[in-house]
Amino acid sequence: MQFESVSEGGFARVSERDLDFTALGRALWRKKWSVFGPAIAVAVIAFVVVNALTPKYKSEARILIEPRENAFSRPDADKTGERGQFDMEAVTSQVQILTSRDLALRVIKDLKLADRVEFDGLQKGVSVSNLVLGLFGLSKDPRQLTAEERVLAAYYERLNIVAIEKSRVIQIEFQSSDPELAARVANAIADAYLNLQQQAKQSQTRSASQWLAGEIDRLREKVGAAEQRVEDFRAQSDLYAGPNSSSLVSQQLSELTTQLGAARAQKAELDAKSSKIRGMLKSGKQVESADITNSDLLRRLVEQRVTLRSQLSEQSASLLGLHPRIQELSAQINALDAQIRGELERLVRSIENDAAIAAERIETTSSALDKVKRQLAGSTVQDVQLRALEREAKAERDLLESYLAKYREATARDSLEAAPADARIISRATVSNLAAFPKKGPIILIATLAMLFLAAAFVISGEILGGGGPVLPRGGTATLGNAAIAAFNSFRRSKPVPAPAPMRPAAASSSMQIADLAQTLRNSGESAGRITVAGATRNVGTTYTAIGLARALAQGARVVLVELAISAPNLSVMAVDPDAPGLADLVRGTANVGDIITRDKFSRVHLVGVGRVGGEGAAILSSARVATTLEALARSYDHVVIDAGAVPEMAVESLARLAPRAVLVADEITHPAAIAARERLLAAGFTEVIIFPGMPPGPHTVSGPHPSAA
């Protein structure tokens, strides 16, 4: 970096100097054994330590949580559909069961882990490390724990149970210095868990059986009493039941209603028949009816008439009408017709008599039906009471039958085989031949690399802090640092001190100065959110500096460049929309904040021009709306860079309140105009002033077209 900063107290700080990494590399190579020696020593120590540690082997078993009952072993209450799947909370609950104390004690007892020195270290005496740690309160004294607590602590230290994500599988891991024991313990935990689930189900079934047995005995008494009350009330109220469990009165009503309907239908049919036959007789038409054909006498008479008519037709073909044979046949036919008519009249009278009998039956049945209706109406209240008693008895009977069915199911399932656990082992633990701890290769490598980097860091720190060659850059940067220190001393004595004339930077050097200035402002944190760029005088490159600084900051942040150089506005030529309104238009109320923001043609920087000022420059700078707009921009952007123009022409007090951190652009940092401008800025309230070498116009300053120098 090639600029200096002056604060209110008059302190100027010289920037950090670049590092020569080539020189650092040579220094590291010179002291290579200071780096590789400790790393090799640590590698040897790590190798000895990991080989001295007791290896531990790990085995794992896996359990799948799922319902094991099928349609044949499932209770009737659950046979309507498949049982719901286990959610993650249920799987987590099963993990807690696997780590429960009761299950741990069962495994410890079955495998006799308490007899092993690995699980009860007190069998070989108390180690010095345990005594020291217990003395300082870093661990519990094993002598103060019971044997069960010591074994449980060692058991849980070696146990790891994990629910595999996005599945219903639980993984059981166990470590031990004995690989065979590690596999046995993992499998024993899985078996004990399944057995514990089966026993829990069996216990539930037995408890349900005992409770149901007591309830069944009680319900039997209640059902018997309820049915007895029904029978007593039926006998008392004379409401006897028929074959279909309905009352006799109701059955009589139903039967009489059926008989009445049949009698009415019969009478209507007989009346229709008699009326039809009489109508045929009066009209002289030939009578044809099923009742006639069913009469044997009428059937014979009709057959004789048919025979005679046939003979008459045959004789008429050869004989005249006055022939005796023709007359004889005609007389016989007339006699048969008269006989048929008489028989029909007798039949009609018989039908009418049957209709009269049906009418009497209707009347008798109707009377009996009315009597039954009156009797049924009188027993309505009692019948309602009887039905209530019957419903109560039926409810008690249904409950008793359901309890009996459940009791039979519970007694049938009262065995471990009939109560499968809602889990199964999908992978049993096997004996491992590879130690899970320690991982010798990774431990030695990590320790060696850590020591290698640590030793290298010590060497580099010693070279830098010792003031050796790697710190100072190659080139003329030191000359600029001496000039800054001389300028600082002149400020302290308030007298100009001769100093070497500052060099005019080349294109690459100017870009590096801008980049260093931007990095310095980034490192300043939130205090660099609002930056005022001002020139000690006009034509020192203030606008170029503001543009270059904004573009450098925009490489990693959101930046807006605001133009407040009222006397010499230049930023519009850099904007995508040169005719966009500016702050002056915003103050007048002819534009809003969204209208005055435009873009830089050649970067990501947003631009806010001053707009059409006219003769209202002072009013614009002192406007409260400008202060509010800058406050809003500061909240929306990471950096707000203000091009304020030359110090003699700007309202320093107003800008000190808006953006209290300043970059002062000057041709010569020891020039009286630069000193005067700095003192004026500090007196106006700027908290910090960074003096920056001026950037005259030219193609090397910033990319893109350039406005005239401010």
C-alpha cells in the first residue's frame, strides 16, 4: 500500500508492507531441519504410542423395526387393514429401550461381563492415572462406585446405538479388546431386545386375560338379570311374544290385515266376473270365460253344440232348409243354447253368492281388525317399556359376547411364540479382525503434518518478526513510506519539512494503490460504509479516484457512487442513462429514489448523479431529503462512495455528518493546500482522513472512458 491515514488526534499510520514469498521460501529451506526434525520426532513418538495402546475391535448388529404379525396371528380388531408404519419417534423410542438399564443388566448377567477385568478395572487394582484424576475431581474414584456401577459405566462406554437416517433400521455397535466378545455382546443385545419385546406383549396379553375374566363373570350376572326383567315385564303386561319374537297382538294385527286384503280382492274379482257374464247374456253374445271352460257340464254342452253345428253345415250343403233333417238339427241346437244359457245364469248366481260371502267376511275381518287395533293402542306404553328392557338386555349380551371373543383370543395368544416382536434382526454381528482403535496410519500422519505446519509457522514468524529480508518488498515502496513518515512529522510540528517529491505512479502502480485503498477500507468494517472522496484542490483527479475506488470495492460488495460535486458534475458520462435525474431533482420533488439510481457502463457500480442543480447548490447539500436518501442507500448498499469535489468548494460540515470517513486526494501530501484541506476536514467533524496521491486523467487510471478531472 502506498498511502497514509491521519485521524483526529493527528496520528498517521503507515500501512502494512507486502511480503516477498520467494525470500520466505529460501528462509524455510535454510532452516529445513528446524521444520522436518520436530515432525520426524513426533512421527516416531506417535508410532510408539499407537503401538503401545491396547487395540479395540468393533462389531455391529442391525435390527429392522417393523410389525411382525400377519392376518392369521393378528387380533380380530386389527384384521380390517394393515397396521400403521412406525414413525421416527417410535424408532427413537426403541433406541432408548436398547440403551435401557434393565436390558444392559440382563446382557451383563447372561455374558458374565462383571467377571472380566476389562469391565471392572478394580480387579487389577486402582491405576495411578485414576487416582490423580479423581484427586483433582476430573473423574470419579472407582473405589467409591459399586461393582454394578463400574461394569455399567464400562458397558455404556463401549456401546453405541444409532438409528440410521431415513430408515427404520437401528445399528448396535460394541467395542472390546476381545473381538469375539464384541460380536457376542452385540448379538446378545439384539436377542435380549427381541425377547424383552415378546415378554412385554405376553405380559400385556395376560393382564388383558385376567381383566376380561373378571369382567365376563360380572357381565354374565348383568345379562341374566336383564333378561329376567324382560320376561317378568312381558308376563306382567301380557305381552307374550310369538315365533318371531314379536308380540301376539302385533302378529294378530298382521294376520287380520292380510286376511282383509285377501277378502277384498276376492270380492272384487267375483263382482267383476258376475258383471261381465251378465253383460254378455243381455247382449246375446257368445259367452267365453275361464269359469265356463272349467265347468264340466258347460264344456259338454258346448262340445255337443259344436258337433251339431258341424252336422248342420254338412247337411246344408245337400239339403234345403225345410228338410226334416235340417229342421231337426236346428231344433237340437236351439235346445242346447237354451240349456247353456240356463247353466250360465245358475253359474252367475253362484258367483254372486260367493261375492256376498266375501263381503260378509270383509265386514267380520274389519271388525276384528278394529278390535285388535284398539287393543294394540292400549298396550303402546307397555310395549315401549318392554322394548327398552330388551335393548338393555341386548346391549349387555353383545358386550358379553365381544368380551368372550377377546378372552378366547387372549388365552390362545398366551405364549411367546404367539406374540412376535415388532422387530427382527437383519444382520448379526461377526468377529472383526481389524482393530477399530487406534487407527495407526491416520494418527501418525495427522500428528506429523500438524507438527510440520506448526514448525513451519514458527520459522516464518521468526523471520517476519526478526525484520529479515522477506518483509521488505523489492522496489521503491520504502521511499514512499519514508515520505509518509516525514509528512506525519511535519504535521506534528505544524511546519513543512522538506521531503522527496512524490513519484507519479505508472498505470499498474495506480491500480495497485486503488486496490490497496479498497482493501484498507474493507478491513475497517462498518466505519467504511460511507466514504467521502474530496480533492485538496481542483484538477487533482478526485473523480477518477472516486470511480476507481467504487469499482474496486464493487468486486466483492454492493457499491453506489453518489455525486455531490455541485460545481463540477462529471459522473453522468459514465452512466448507462446520462439523462437520468439526480439528487437536485429528488430535492425538488420531480423524481423519486428509484428514478435517480442508474448503472456504471463498465462495472457493477450503481450511480446517483447530482442532476440539474441550477443555482440551488447550497440548498441541495443542506437538504434533509439528501441526508435521508444517503441513510437509505447506506442500508441498501455495503459502501456509499461520495464524490464531493474540491474541499474549498464543498460544504464540509454537511458532508461530515453524512459520510464522516474521508479520502483526501492531493498531488503532494506535504503541500500547504493538502495540509490546509486536511485540517479543515478534521475541524468540520470528519473522524478519519486518508491522504491519497492524485490520479491525473489518462488511459491508465481506470478502465473505460474518463471524464475531465475534478
